[in-house]
Amino acid sequence: MAEAHSYPLLVGFEETNIPSLETKLLQYFRTVGGDCEIEYDNGSRTAILHFTREEDQRNVLAKESHQISLEKGVLKLTVHLSTETKSSQQKDAKAIIKEWTDTVKSAFAQSVSKFKSAKFCPDSDAWKESEEKIREMLLNENVIVVPDKDRGALSVAGLDSDVNRLEKSLSEIINKIHREKTSKTVEIEVSPSVFHLLHQNGLLDNLLLVYPELKLSPESPNLKITGLGEEINAAINLILDAVLALKRQNLEVDKYVLELLKDEQQEELTDALLTSHQINAAFEISGNRVQLLAVSDTDLSHAQDHLGQLLTTQYIHVEDSNVLKKPEWQQLVSHLEQANSKPCRTRINTTAQQVVVSGYKDSAIKVQHQLGVFLTQNAHIEETVVVKANAVVKYLEEFNTSWMEKVKDKVRVSYRNEAIFLSGSRVNVTHCKTVVEGAVSAVVFDSLNVCMSGVKKLFQENETLYVSSIKTKTGCLVQLVYKPCGGQDNDDTAVQDIVAAVRQEFGNHGVTHSQQTPPPKAHKPPVFQPTGLDLYLYHVQTNEGLDIVLTKGNIEAAMTEVIVNSVPPNLNLNSGEVSKAILRAAGPKLQQSINAQGAAGKVGEIIVTEGCQLNSKKVFHLIAPYWDNGQGTSEEDFSQEFKKFPNASGDSRSTKGGPFSKLTSTSDMHETKMGNVTIQVVTGDITKETTDIIVNSYNESFSLKSGVSKAILDTAGKAVEVECHNFGAKSNPGMIMTQPGNLKCKKILHVVGDSDPVKINKVVKDALQMCVKSSYTSVSFPAIGTGQGNVNARLVADAMLDAVIDVMSQNSSGPLTTIRIVIFQKAMLKDFHSSLEQREATDPNPKDKGQGTWGGIGKVQGMLTDGNTEKPKKEKDCTAEGQEADATCFHICGVTQADVDIAKKLLFQEPETTTIEDEAIGKLCDADHQKIDDMEKTMGISIKIENSKVKLTIEGLSNDVLKATSEINMMLTRKREGIPEQWERMPAEATCQAFAVQAKTSEYDEILKHFQASCSGFVTKIERIQNPGLWKSLEIKKREMELRNGHQNNERRLFHGTCNRAVPNINDRGFNRSYAGKNAALYGNGTYFAVNASYSASDTYSKPNQNGEKFMYVCRVLTGDFTLGQKGMVTPPAKKLGSTDLYDSVVDNIANPTMFVVFHDTQACPEYLITFK
């Protein structure tokens, strides 16, 4: 046998007489095992296999059973380790035994050499755990565990390769268990944030290099170290040294931020404010001290700078400390403080004077804005809406009160002299002021001057009547104007006189505002100051640059440097209305300041004092004479004062014409010249202009896209819009120049538009100056402010043309030669034309020259009297026998001008009184009295009724009294005749007439409801049957029945169906019992009426006509006392046997009647005829 096949197996089997047995055995074992050779003697029951590889030998041995398939069954084989060879079959037993022993030894030694065991010695107290862990690990390994607890050994045996592979892992398990049993954990006072700093500095890495099994667990508030004793001691020393080496610095921040940080958790704060921002520093909070810790000074500095940028404190001034007491404020503060869930929440501190917000900068700024807005908007302020006249105040207070609903429960409204006073929170006052101003501007106000004797007295004697009547008819308020004594004039003509004088003196370089269109205000900063000077009536600038502004308001609220006050010679500030107002606002110190100067009180003297509590710094008190209506020396004193000033002599300036040449006009253009500059006002589309510059009116952020701006940007294209957006995001002087895009100009000049004519004037000036400076020759403007700004076109025209005059008068020879104003709405052309005309050149007036001192005084007088120094001529209708009539002035307020005009006419109607005496007055019912009350309300009259004297008195204006008298007489006539109130007038010759009842009236709805209660027929028409004869007969019969029966429950409203042919006869003659039995007569030979419309609607009774229409009467029927009817009855039975007192009607069922039968024609009257389908 070759040495290569050295792994033998002994194979046994039962049968031997099998052909080719050796071959089959060899083939089988090579298949299940591997390469092998066989030793077999024919007839023997055993064979020896020799495998090349030991692994093949083991695989065959490992197999539980072996068998070979034969033709007639299977041959079972047994396999054992064997040393049997050919020599074993020799008869010499010694040789066989000897060879067998050697073979076994050799095979056993060879087999044992491939196995190995590893011995481990775990700690006795860890023996069980070690054994369990090792067995668990070796569960799927081909090795065995041999424990020897007495000797403290735990052995693992198996193939050499397996044991070598597992030995290291098993040692690690033993060592790990040993470490776990012998390790301990120590805590030292090092916070997680400080440990993080040390870790970032490499401390942990250095420790693990030396002690890789050491564990460090940073848990608030201490650091846990787990390991062997010597490892722990070394680590503690290293860590504490590193902590002591950290740099420390007290945090330098605002005290409110410091207080905020003190109340937070140190670790959360460090993580949120430093670590999360990659800042290598930590907080250390102890008592009232907050420190920063870091490894280096650089890190400390970086952390300090970072916190300075991250955290902030915002201060808010509290304008009104009462706002802080509101529940809404408390809720807002609580909400804002809780809204931020991250550490270092925003904190809000409140004092009486300020609110302090501290926290993250972005959050604090946002919260500060929200709180600031709330404080500003809810601060209590007072605002005054100046009103043109007291009549407007009263009209809004008592007549047109619809605006009050919009301000109800929002502000406190009080009514003062020519003003409406609002107080409340700023947000409400601001909103409500707009509402009130809108209500004021919506009032149509007019005045009526009547030069007729006795008018004032007549009105005063009948004021209640006039006011009530005019209010009822027109909704207008009429108020008699009582002029103050002493010549003081509060009428609006005084304002107009001053405006006219200023225009005459300084030209038209100004802007006039009417009461109905108050100038819009610019946006104010967050802190508002109440003012009564929101409204100016006229503004002009002199050639010297002096601004003269005519304002309507409260002088004590003026914001000027100086207020001029007039005082009497006795220096008592309480003696005049203006002085009183100034004194109230300034406080008592103002009077003390005057008294302290010891002035003599001489007329013309000026006393200068401080402004005290006024907005102005100084007050100039001019001692003026008492006005004596020209009867004393007041006028002379005034003239003497003027003589003291040389500059009063002659004209203040030479009289000259306007700057524009004579206008040339077409239907859509007006043109004039100023030097070599052509000014054109045209109607058209500004986007089609071909001038060098087209001006676009924009908003402050240059982002507006509406009106003219939208048209220009849409035509110019997207590139221009983007360019505007880019320029608008940067700092700019209020105007920007862009490329033209698709427009035909060279450049587009975008300016900030406005709704204030004064600012419009400035915008146009700036635009023109830029054109001149940049050497452009032509420019086109839109009518700035007339679109979205809704400014009066005439005001815009004056503002723009004045700007042209101001700029071009200084640059008459410049490059700019054409200025065009392009108007989109043609109706505005008229306003610009009027403005141009006022600026045309005119001939100087020679009469104004050389008048000397008195000429100057004449001009001053002209300023006070609209420039007319002549006395008014006497009109014939204003005089009686050469004496001047009293001039009576009325103020009238209403919704429309038409209403006001009607009110004017009504003022000239005289009151009248009419008395009516009639017995029928005593018969008037509640409905009649209600109608009379309605007359009083709708006609504005007074009607007094004296029932005891059956007398009625009507008072009112003549036309109203006449109309009311006519209606009341008609009402009384009906009462006398007993005709229903709803009946309409009939022709005198008519005995009956049918009137259609209008749908949706109460009368129509009442009958329709009565019909539909039992019938679903579709009603096409309801007619009222007016037959006075039948009605009166019914009323007479009714009164008789009431007397006989002793009660008033005798009448019912019942239904009666009929055919079309019978309608005219019933309307004219009523119901005829002669036709009884035509349809049915079960309960007697009378006229039948049904309780329910559904019964009468039957085709048997209401026969349809050719159009399918059916007819049914609603009747007034006197049913009186009734009993059960019987067939054949021609009259009702007697109430008692043998009595002549008969029942009034009979029924089909006494307990619940559905049918009534009457036997007398006067007991029923047709009231309404219903046509239905």
C-alpha cells in the first residue's frame, strides 16, 4: 500500500457472493469519501479502505449509515477505524497482533496531534459568569469546554486551528469580566460643558492613549470616571489640572441680559448660546456672578464678542402708563414671553416709564416692535377735527349720525366750538378721526344771507317749527347765525377775505384747500403728538422766501416758534376768547410773566414772554384797543400805528403782470410761453410722448404699479421695472433716472408722488432742476396726485405751474425749452386752463401807484375787506323807508346740494295755523291717530287733538298745513260715512268699483294668507270691491244686530265661490237669495258661505272660465246667533217657541260649523274677489 493512502477504514458486510463487489465498494467510497484504495479477498466479509486524506476518512466515519444498491436489494455496510491489512489474514496471530498495535498507535498519535486545549484561570468570584460567557460564545463552535473549578481552571479543547482562532477572544472575555468585577466608578465635580472644553482641547484622547479601557461619562452636574484604581487616580489628577488651567472672565453684558442669564440652567445655556454656535467656551453661574470659561484668552474674547452680538436689550418709552394696566397688555406680554421655547427666553421688564426687552437679538427686536406698536397704538391721545361752522357740528351730532356707529365704543366724542374732539387710544382715534373727517367732508354746507326786515324775528319765534319741518322734508339742519359783538366775525367770509387779500398782494403762488377736501397728511413717526392744526386753507411764498400759511384750527396748539396774542390795555388774559385759549394751554404762569414785566398797558406796546406749557418758545402779546365799531378812536389808533412804519408807504412791490404770455388754445391743448420756454398742457397718453424726459410718479420704495405708473412701466417693459426695483432698494434722493425701455424718450425720471400740493410743487421743482442741470431740452409730466392721490385738479395745476415759474425764472436761458403737462382725464383740462389764465401777463394798474402812506393803509383795509374800500350800495329789497334792513345769516347743512336748495326755499314760507271742528274727530280710532302721528313726522307739522271739544289744530308751513288739512278732512269724511280707510277715491257717479290690490302690501298679504290657510290654489289677482251702498247697509244691519243680540260677536269673514258671469251682478247688487238651491240647499233656501276656502274652491261652486280661472269672494257676513239648518227653510227658526226673535243664520254643525246660511241680502257684503287657478 502506498504511503499516500495512509488513512485506513475497516468495512464489514454480510453477503459475499456479489459480482464485482470490490469494484462496487471502491466506486461507492470514492463517491461518499474521496480518493482511496481497497484491500479485499474474494469471499471475505471485510475489506480495508485506505484514504489519501484524513478529512475524507472522517467524513465517511461521520456518516451514520452506508449501503450499496444492488439489482435485488441493498448491501448494508459497517465502517470502523481499522488496522487490518493483508497480513491480518495470515494464520500467524502474533504477527497480526503486532502489526495491528503499531498501526493503532501510529493512527492514534497522528490523530491526537491535530487537537489542542487552552487553559484559562478566571477569578473564583467570576467563575460562573466566565463559564457562561465562554459556553455562550462557543455554542456553535466544534470545541468542548472542560471546567475544573477545584483547580480554578477552565479548559477549551478542539482542533488546533479552532482553538488558536478562539483563544484570543476567550482571553478578552475573561479579562473583561475580571475588569468589570474589579473596576470602580468615581465622580468628580466637572460639568459637562467644562468637560466638553477639555475634550475639545484633546484631554480625552490623551487619556485613552494611556488607558484605553478607561470610561468617562459627563453627566450633569458631575463627571463619572470608571476604571481600575490606578487608572482613575491618574485621570483625576490630569483632569483637575486641566480645569485649573482654564481661563476665566466675568461676563460683561447689559444688566437685564445678566439677570436673564442668571435664571437659566448653566448647561442648557452653554449649549444653546455657545456650543451650538461652535464657540469653545462655557458659562459658570454662581450666585449673582456669571463667568465665561475657555481654554485660551482668544476663545474668551471670541465668546464675549459673540454674546454681545447674539443677545441684546431693547428699551421702549411708555407714553401712557395706563396701557400697562390693560388685560390685553398682560396677555400680550405673557404670550410673547412664552412663545420662545428655547433657552434664554425673551424677558420683558416693565416700569412706569419704560419697558425693557432682553434676549436673543432677533427675537428681542421683534418683540420690541410688537410691544412698541401696542403701546403706541393704545396710548390715550386727543385729536381735534376742525369744522367749518358750528352748524356742521350740530348736524353731525343730531341729524346725520350714521358715522357714530363706526366710532361707537371706540373713542369718546365731544362737540366744541367749530370742532369735534376725539379722545381714546391712538389706533382708535386715528381711525375714527378719518371717519369723522370723512363725515365732515361729506356734509354739504351753505349759507344764506337774507336782507329782509323781520326775518330774524320770524325765525326766532318759530324756530322749532322751521327746524323740524325742514328736517322732515329735506333732512337738512338750518341754524341762525348769531354774530359775536364787538365786530368779531366768525363767518367763513372772513377767511375768504383774507385769502383774497393774500392773493392780491402776493399773486397766485399758493395752494388753497377747501373744507370738503382736507389735505392728506404724511405718515407720522411711531410717537404721535396731538394737534389741532391739521388743516391749512392757503399757502403762499413771497419773493423773499417767506411762507405765509392761512390755517384753521386752535392757535394754542400751534407749533411755531412764536405765537402772537392780542391783549387789552388791562393786560387781563381772561378778557378775550383767543387770550383765554392761550392761557388755558400755557398755564397760569403766562399771566404771571406778563404781570412781572410791569408794562404800562399802552396801545401798540408788545410784551414778550416765554411760551410756558405751549409748544411755542415765545408769546408776543400785542396790546390792542377795544373795537368800537368805528364809533370811537380805535380806527384812528390803528391808522396812527401804521404811520410809524415807513415801509407802509406806497406799494410793497411794483404792480406787474403774470409771467406767462397770452394763451393759445385748441380743444385738447393750451400753450403759453415764459421767455424762450414753451409750456403746454395737453390731453393724451404720456407713454406716447417723445420728449427727452418722461416723468413717472412713483411711491417711496419705487414699487408702485397702478395708475400712470402702471401704464408707463407696462409700456417701458420689464427691464425698467427691475431697474426701478434695484434703485429703490438703495439710498436715493427721492428720484431716480432709468433707461427708457420701449418708450420714445431718452430717459425716464421717477419721482416720489404725493397728495400734498406743497410737496407736489417741490417734486416738480426738483425734477425741472435736474433736467436743467443735465442739459435736457424737453420734459413731459403727468398731473401728479390727481389719480391715486385724489387731489383736486386745480390745486395740482397751481402747484405745478408755480414750480415751473420758480425754476424757469432762474433759468430762462437754459437748455430746457419745452415743458409738457399731459392729462389723461380731459375734464381736468379746464382746471389747468384756469390756472394758466391767472398767470397770464396783464397791464399794470396805474391807480395803485403813488398813493403814499394812506395808499398803504388802504391796501391793508383791502386785505380785511376783499380789496373793496367802497361802502356797499343799498339795494331796494334790503331797505324800508331809507333805513337799512337787518342782515340775517343762516347756515344750512345737508346730504346733497339739492336738499340744501330746497331748505333755502322753505325758509321763506311763513307758518300757518288751521283749526278743524268736526264731530267725526271723536270717532277716530287708534289706526287714525297713528296716521296723524305719521303726518307729523313726514311733514314736520304739529297736530293737536282736543277730543272733548272735537277740535283739531294743525300748525306748520303753509303748504304742509294745506296738504295735512286736506288729508284729515278726507279721513273725517270717511268716518262720517263709515267707509273703510283703505278704500280708494271713486268717481262721484260710481256706485261700485273693483280696485286691484297691490301684491306684497299688508292688505294683499292678509287676504292671501286667509285664502291659503285651507286652499292651495294659485292666486293670480285680488281685487277690493268698493260698494258704499252695500257697505252702509251691512253697517246698519250690524248695529241693529248688536243691539238685539246684546254682544258684538256677530260678524265673520267667509268665502263664497261663484262663476265668471255672476261677478258683475254680485259686485253691484250683492248676494241674492233668490238663487238658493242652484248648487245645493241642504240647510235651507238661503245664501251659502264657507268657513274654509277649500270648500268654495270646488268646481261645483267656483266654476272655471275658458282660461281655467276660478272666482271666490271674501265676504263680510253677519252670522249673529245661529242654529242648525234644515232643508226647505226659508227663514231661520225662532230662538224660543212662539217668539218673534229669530236666529240670524243657520249652520251645518253647531259645535264646529263649516257652512253658514243667511236669509237676508243685507247680511253679506262682498269685500274682496280672488281670481285663482
